[in-house]
Amino acid sequence: MPAKKIVNPVVAIVGATGAVGVELLQCLEQRKFPLKELKLFASARSAGKTMEFRGKPLAVQELTEASFDGVHIGLFSAGSGTSKKFAPAAVKAGTVIVDNSSAFRMDPGVPLVVPEINREAIFTHKGIIANPNCSAIISITPLWPIHKKNRIKRLIISTYQAASGAGAAAMEELRESTRAYLDGKKFEPKVLPHPYAFNAFSHNTKIDPATGHNEEETKVINETHKIFGDPDIHIGITCVRIPVLRAHCVSVTFECEKPITPEEVRELIAKAPGCKLVDDQVRNYFPMPVDASGKDEILVGRIRRDLSDTTGRSISIFSAGDQLLKGAALNAVQIAEELVR
Ligand code: A2P
């Protein structure tokens, strides 16, 4: 049975005080999300704090299993552990969850959605809809119109990831460690495993010894297969953190089944929902985190032939997208909008 439209909902943000939580609140406000009431939840540490929504202060409450009584839509962004712990109580209370964590993404019964790609999957939900990994969203949203026209059979991705993906504390660590570096002071990293200022390091998730890939890389591979509904795309990927606050960059080379030209790709990207072409070869002006930060669109450019493929089937592009917006909060709110539309 198709999921019913939710009218005038009570909406809850779980993890409201976090880097993504703050953006969820702002997206709801800026996009004039039609809601009756907004509730804010976080850990006991934040209980009693206030945040502003539509010009009024709202108190943050401690999340408990009883928090979901009367809540129609729950936007979760408090980490996998919290999602796993509280999702059963929320679903039991009749709340539809849009979950930003990785807890349920690969569950075959849970739709994993980028609205520009597989919007219709939303309506198959059984209480939980998963929001994909930020690097996956930013890498593959521009590729979808190309894939539909000329199937992509192979992808090579390198990411340049911002601090925000590791949460508000990692963003603060980048600021503090940069200040310390410039002042010539010693700084002990607490959130990330390596010095962040003026450095770059392999993504801070666990490596699977069987594949040599870290969890971030594995997520992008698996989630791309699920969102595109095409498990046969061959994907090679390297994920790296760079000292940028909130926008990820991705270098993507893709090989299509049939020959394709940079001009064709440029045309498709210029019309791709959720994307903006930034491809000025004369001025050497291409997607950058400073331009992508705070923007809804994924910036896409550097569109050129991959010269290592002499068959004319491969193209390289470079994109930048706001990790907190399209990579997380905005995508989740877009999903929620479909539930109330
Ligand atoms: P709190 O601020 O009270 O710790 P980030 O991704 O920026 O690190 O944010 C994580 C978010 O998840 C914060 O809002 C944090 O709240 C919240 N959070 C973490 N653990 C829990 C928990 N056990 N229950 C509810 N919220 C949690």
C-alpha cells in the first residue's frame, strides 16, 4: 500500500545541537516546511538549551523512548548508535524517521534516497527512510542524468572531505588547531586521529583488512549501487580529509558503455537537478569549497576527456558540495517534503 501523505505534522529533530541538527532546523525554517510543531532533542548534556525557530526560542529536550508520542516525522542526526537505540520506539509510536546515520542504509527494507535520483523509493518506506552518506550524495547526484542516458559502468572517485562530516567537535578542532599552528603552539588532536591544520589524511574510519578500504569508501560503493539500482557498476575510491570546514570536493572519472563527449556531459550537468555548472576554462574557475559552502546546489566542472581511455568512453569531472546541506540536512528535508506534499 502506498504511504499516506502526512498533513500538518509534528516534526522532531534528534541531534538538534549537532552540526547537521542546526542545519536541519535552518532548512525547515528557510524552506517554510509546513509543520504544526517542532520538537528538538539531543543528549542530557543539552537539555534546557534553547535554539531559535521562526523567531521564537525552543527548548532542547533530552531524548528518551517516550519522546516520540505524537511526533509524525523524526529527522535523526545523532549518530548510528542513537538511531539504532531509538528507532524502534519511534517507529512503534508511528513516527516516520528520516535517518542521517549509516544505521539502516543497507537494510533491504529501508529506502536510501537522493530525491533527484530515486524519489519514488520514498513511498515504499515502512517507517524508516535513510539519508545517504554525504560523499555518495555529492559524487553521484551529478552522474544520474548521464547514467540514465549512457550507462556508467565504471567509476573512479577521490574525495577531499571537510571537517563537518565528523561533527561540530571536528569543525572546532580544525579552527583551534589552525589557530595553534599559526601561533606556533603545540596542539594535541582530540577528535580526529591526526593533526588537521595544514595537513591531509586518509579518512578517519576503520579499514577493512580484507579489502584495504575504509568504511567511508565502502559506504560510497555500496550506497551508489543501491541508489542507482545498479549493483554492477565497478567503483574504485579513495577518501581523504582536507582542512576545510563544511564542503566536500570529489574528483570523479567515469566510463560509460558508449562513447561520450565533454560537450554532452556539460549539457546534461547544466540541466541536472540539484547541480550547477561551474566550468570556466578561460578563467580557470571551477568548483571550490568556498563557493559551495552554504549553497544548496552541487557545483560541477572541470569536465574533460579522461585521456587514459582511448575509446572515448571516459570523462573526468570535479565537484564541490556543502556536506551539511545537500550532503546531509537539505537532502533529509527534501525527503521529508515528499512525505507532506
Ligand atoms: P549533544 O549536543 O547533547 O551531545 P555532531 O554530529 O555535531 O557531533 O552532533 C551529534 C548530535 O547528536 C548532537 O546534537 C548530540 O547532542 C546528539 N547526541 C549524541 N548522543 C546522543 C544521545 N545518546 N541521545 C540523544 N542525542 C545525542
